[in-house]
Amino acid sequence: MAVEIENLVPQFESAQININISVSAKMNLTALVARRKVNVFLLNEVSTGLGGDQPSLLVANDRVCWRVPVVLALSTRGRLGQVGQIDVDAQTGELLTTPQLIQEIKDHANRLATGSIV
């Protein structure tokens, strides 16, 4: 869940605002473990050539998650770029994927790989 605050800010050229957010959660996964989980998933369920990059910690949909960028790298051309991202619940280790998200990653990877042919 994202909360937009733009409409709460006065419409002046300059405004002073103060936003306090507090989140408490037990983290059971490190960034390294989240990245490994994504790598195993990508290899087993999506395709070779895809892998997880350095995760960042965030709060999304009332969960503390590791957001793992998914990158495409081909042995003949090296790293081509990011093709998506997968969130991993930092408490449970659940990968927050959908069939639509996986299809978007596949489609982006195919476009990127096709565009890289010399």
C-alpha cells in the first residue's frame, strides 16, 4: 500500500513538511539470502541468463521486503541490464511474484536480448 501525500502539501513554491513513519518487524532474512532465493527461483522457474542483483530494503503493502533487481546477462555479451524486480518478504522469505510479473520479466529480457544482437 502506498500513501500519496501530494494533496496534503500546501500548494506554495516552498513548504515545510514533517513526515514520521514507524515500522516494526522481525527480519528473518538477510539481503544475501533474499538474493539467493531469487536466483534459485529464476533458474528453476524462469530462464538461465537471469539473476538477482543487490537488494534494497523497503516497506511495500504492509510488509518489510527485500527488493531484488533482476538482471539479464548473456555469456557471449555480458550484462545487458535490468529486466525487472522481485520482492522477498523479509520475515517469511516468501517471493512476492505473480504470473503477470514473471511474464513481464520474460518479455523484457527477450526484448533486451534481441536488441543486443550485433
